[in-house]
Amino acid sequence: MATKESLDAAYQTAYQDERNKMMRLVREEKERKRQSTISKQSVGEPIRIKEHSTDRKQRQVSSTPESSGRPPQGSAQDPKIPSLSSAAPEPPLRSRTDFKIPERATAAPASIPSKRSFSEGANTPNASSTSRSSSSREPPDWYVGTKTKSGQARAQPGRRELLERLKQIRPLIAKCREKSPEAFNRMREYLHDMAFEYGIDEGILKDAKMLDNESGLPQVFDVDFFPFDVKADAEELYIKWCKRDFDVNLFRGIEFGRRQKGNHGADSFKEDYSKKGADIFGDNDLVNGQWWPTQLTTVRDGAHGVPQGGIYGSRKKGAYSIVMSHGYKDDVDEGHDVWYCGTNIDKGAPDGRGAEATANTEAMITSVKTGVAVRVLRSHNMPANSQFRPQCGFRYDGLYTVVSYEILDVERAIHRFHLRRRPRQMPIRFKGPEARPTDQEKREYENDKRTKSSSEN
């Protein structure tokens, strides 16, 4: 009777014989395929060889770390070698003709956001109507370098009250976000009062954060839910304070001369006062609706270039600005379209050829050719039937293009120019709550006795 040990030995022998037989058959089959492959390649027929699973298994067994005597990759014996599981798979081999040189990526150049300085116009809103604006403006260097003096301001009663009045802008802005007409009117009154507030200087502006982008005046004129006139008045105040101009006197920088009958040019600038140049095309740091009591004060701030005369310009470059004042009978003012007569000559040439155009008229003719923008100011001296005439003083009403001209009188060289207001500007501020001059400006105008004698210019 066979024992258990003898049965196990017989079973192992039979298993080994069967395994050897299978391995021999596999080798024979592999050799047959190899010979077949060689014969097919000799006649140029492509062939794909599929590796047998048994051979692949044997190759994997023979390449294990245990069989090769090498430490396993990623083990403690060789920490520098990463494990096979983390290695990136090798790309499949490709023939030389499969490779293609990739084209260079040509991305569109990124637009560089330009930071608006305080001198540029703010007619284009750049913030949502419900969220706080992140203004791209940068406060002036003097403001950034000014240290706060809140403790000193609180120690002085008058200065403390002024600081509190300045800080009222923040709750007003919050209230205006509700788009309440009453809140907008309060903001108008606040800005108009601040324009004539005495005692403002660098320190108190910094204490109140009035020029800060996140909490000051930029939060008014750099968002779109405020009415256009409120934005313009806030920006005008911002520009003035950025220039460190804290003088609230309407006639700052003006030296009043002794006035005589028929002499309207007695006033002049003080010797130490530096007026702003007006020989610049464009707004020249002015805001739509900005107002002055006299023509000389418009020269002071660079709105116009001469204290008398309606045209300021250059024969070669064109006109920089015009003032619509007494005018001629052929002048027509329709607001956005204006027909404006240039300077005339009393008498023509003796030979009857007619007079030559004046330098100012030639400047306007040049503007027709070049298309440069011309600043247009309206005076209270305009005809009383003009709906665009300011109640007093002089008002800046934006940029116009001189589109054409006609000669009305050859002998006297009377040219009439057609000007058209440029698009994308704030409306003309001649009526309603947005009208200029403001109530505060008219009050200051009436209170200053010098205004009545000086405003005749």
C-alpha cells in the first residue's frame, strides 16, 4: 500500500514532467515563429511580433531585484533612485518621418493697463454701480509722503471740526450707493461747500484720506452710479488739491489795478504767481463745466490764453481755445453745433482786394485742416436769449472740432466757422441741478465787490 510520502513524490514527478513538456512545446513554437519571421522579412513583408505571455513572465521574474542582487529602486538602500511607480512612462518610439517640429506659439501681446494720472479726464466710468471702485489713479508724491497728524487735528477745535466735515464724504458715498436723489443732492452740496472751505492743507487732507483711492474723492468720480456733474465736481476738487492749491479766493493770483472808464485791462497777475500755460490742445487739466469769474482767471488756469480776445491759437498749429462772448450778429449757438465768426477788419485793402485774415482767424482756418480739438468757453456776455449762457462769469463747455468755414465778407475778412462738439463728453452744464456756476459760486461772486468791476472783461 502506497504511503502518503510516495504519492506526493509521484505527484511532484508527474507535475514536473508535464511542465517540462509544456516548456519544450513553447520553445519549439517560438523557434518556429522566429524562422517564419526571418523568411517573411527577406521578401520585405512587415511583421509584428507578439511576445508570448510565458516569455514575458519569465523576463519579468529574471529582472526582479531579488534575482539580480540589486536593491529595489526607491528602497532605503538607495533613496536617490525613484520607484518605478512614480517614473514617467517612456514615449513610444517613432520613425524619423513621424517627427514634426512644433510651431512656435504666438500669443497675442497682453494689454498693459495704463494708470490714469490726476490730470486726465474722468469721463469714462470704470467701476460697477454697486461695488467699491479700485481706482487706477496714483495720489501725488507729496500726499504719499505726508504723515498723518490726527492727534494734532483733534487737539485744535477748529481743525477738528474741519476734519470731521471732510470725513463726511464716506457716509455720503455709502448713502449714494442706494441711488437716492436726496443723497446725490447732499453730495453736490458737500462738494460745492468744500470748494470754498478755508483751512485745508496737506496734513488735514491726509488725515481725512481725501485723496485715497479706496476712501476719498476717487470713489466719487471713478464709479458710474454718480450723476455726471457730481463726478465732474469731485474730480475738479481732486485736481486742485493734487496741485496743492488750497486757496479758495476766486481771484487768487490776481493783482487789481486802478480802473478807469473804458480800460478793462488794468488787472494783472501778481509777480510771484505762475499761471498755467494755455498753448496745449485738449482739456489741459480742466473739467467739463469748470467756472471762473473773469476772463483773466481763465488765463490763470490755462483755459484761455489771452485776457481779451475770443480766439487763442497759432497760425501753424491751430486754435487752442475760443471764448463765446459779445459776438457778431451772424454767430449761432445751438449747443453741440456753433457758428462762430472770427476777428474782422474795419477796412479792406486800398486796391479793393479785400482784407487779409488776422492771425487768430488763420489759426481757426488751420484747425479746419488739422482737425485738432478746440476748447470752448461761454461767457455771461453772450446774448441774453442764448439758453447756454452762464448766469455770470465764464464756463468751460468741452472740446469742439472746427469742421468748416465760410467767408461772409471778403472786404472785411469776416470768416464764420462751424464747430461741432466732440462725442463721449459730459453734457453741457447750463440748466438743472448740474448747472454751473453753482449756488456757492454765485454767492461768492456777488459777495466780492471786486467781481462786478472785473467781470466786464
